[in-house]
Amino acid sequence: MPIKLAELPNGVALTQVTTDGKEKSNIYCELPYCSADSRVFVYEQKNPDTAPNTTEYVACEFGTWQTQVIGRGLGGPGMTHKGVFFYRRVVPNKCQELVRVDLGTGHQRVICEFPEALQPRGLGTLSPDERYYAYGVTISYHPKMFGIELVDLKKGTREIVNTDPDICNPHTQFEPTEGKQIMVQHNRGCEFKPDGTRVKLVGDEGATEYLVDIPGGEVTRLQVGPPHTPGITGHEAWIAGANEILLSVRAVDEYAPEKGNLVKVSAREPAERIGTPGYRFNHVGTSPCGRYFFCDDWQGASKLVVGHIQTGKTAVVCEAHTSMGTPQNTHAHPYLSPDLKWLVFNSDRSGCPQIHVASVPVDLTARLN
């Protein structure tokens, strides 16, 4: 049963939405896991009794906190800015299915079938016109080589459109407006043993980003990460309608917390800092309207911050009080609903990771303009 935790001086009301013992996560935060009308959001929970599809996806209605399990799958789901949720599930002894869920209507349908043994690297991404689905794959550990596989959902074809020895954690994201490029995280210097055991996630070269044209596969390098900036943290999101990417870099030197470590970068320009002094941002997300960002401060009680991308103004919504441990659900991963009225985040302040929501007063975001 939901627990109302506090009314804060800034007008924010905090609610712990979940209370049971199932392992939970609000899913990764780069964009809202919400219906386009901001009526519901989706979180995931583990349920070993539903093997092989042990990740349950739960739709929760803002305000009433009524819930409904809308699917069971393999983990690593995704969203589009239009409120389309998608996930993979196993049909035993047959295949994997890619399932599309319209969070506004609840309608579901299977849009693609894959080999049952498919094991993508990281999260998959769906183009805004829903023609293409892309994800990372392992080609070989000895020699080390990874790839980006592209599925044409119209033609029913699959092909590897990009390869590189250092995209072990590609974090693929389609540009959400026109969908002509995919952002790929480039973990330069990663190391693996021949059996696939990871030795190092990123080397001294530092992580960066590049873009892959779809469907042609042409690569565009971005001026972020050494030698242009410190290495990226691995948390990034497209800014809708701008052909720019918002990301956090390591908070050192010219990007130390007192100066700010949030930057935006595009194919045409060097990285530009967004005016956010005082914070050590880690996880980064952006609103579908392309105006706002949401981040967690990787210091102290983990302040959850909303900001305006164009003005650089920020406001603290609340503190997550997460332990910031190794499990991802001990990281806040905050995101704003599309109507900017709710902030969803993880917190293990109770001793167990649970889903939390903060109501966001209209005047809090209005002051950022």
C-alpha cells in the first residue's frame, strides 16, 4: 500500500508507491516511462515464479497508485517519446518476441520474432516511426569485437550496421524526432578475457560517444571525452528536436562540481557546458518536449534536480536518500512525466529499493523558464 512520506517546504509531496519485498526498479531514466498523456508510468519487478520471463512490467496510475501487470519479459525494455513501451519475452522452445505496448490505450501486439537465444548487449532502441529496432551484439571476445544490429521491422531483415572493438556497452538510442541516427556509447579501452569475462569497462582513453546513420551505417565522431573533455560517465540522452545530446562527464578539473559537469554536444559543435555549478551529476534524462532535464546529484543524500536546457536554471525537487551501491536500483534514476507534474525515482531509504514519486508544483518548473 502506498505511503505518503512528507510534504516539503517547496510544495513537493513525496509518496513511496511500493512497499512489498519484490525487487523493483523504475527502469532506466533517460526519458519518461510514461503514457503520452502522463496518466500512467511503468516500473519493473522480479518474480522468479514466472520463469523464463521473470521481469514483470507494472503500469501504475499517478495519484491513485492503482497498478496492473502489463507484461512479463527478459529485462532491458525501452520507451519512445510517444508513450510506446516495448520489451522482449521468451516463447519456450520457439522464439523471443518483441512486444509493443501503447501505454495510452493498453493495446499490445508482437512486432518481431527473434531466435530464442538472442542476447543483446544493453538496451534496445526503437525509431520514432517504429520502422527500426536496434541493439548491441557480441561478435567475438577473441579477437574482441562488438556490433550494432539493426532490424527493419517493415522488411523483416536483420543486419549489423556498425562494428567496433570498444562498444561493449553501446547504450543505443535513436534520435527521437527524425530517427535518422543512433547514439552509441564508445567505451574505449574496455577489456575482456577470451571466455567473455569482463576485465575493464573502460580504459585510460576514457569513454565517448559517436553517431551511426540509419540505415546506411556511416559514423560521425563527437567532440566529447578525451582530449576534448573528461571521459563521459556513461549517462546521456538526446534533446528532442535539437539534434543534440545531453550528458554528464567526469567531475574533475574544469568540470569539477563547483563548475558543473553537465554538457551538450552535437555533430557540428564542441561540447558546451550547461550552467549547473554545485552539482556532481551522474544519471541524465530529458523531457519529450526537449526543454527540461532531470538528473541525480552523486553527492550526499542525492538531490534530484530538474533544469531548463536553454536557460540553465535548476531547482531541487527532493532528495532520494539512495545508497548509490552496485545494484542499479540503488541509484535514483529520476525522470519527469511528460506533463512535468510528477518525478519518478528509486530509493532504498527503507532498506529495500522501492518506487517513489514526487509531485512537482507548476511554479517550480515555471521558474526555470
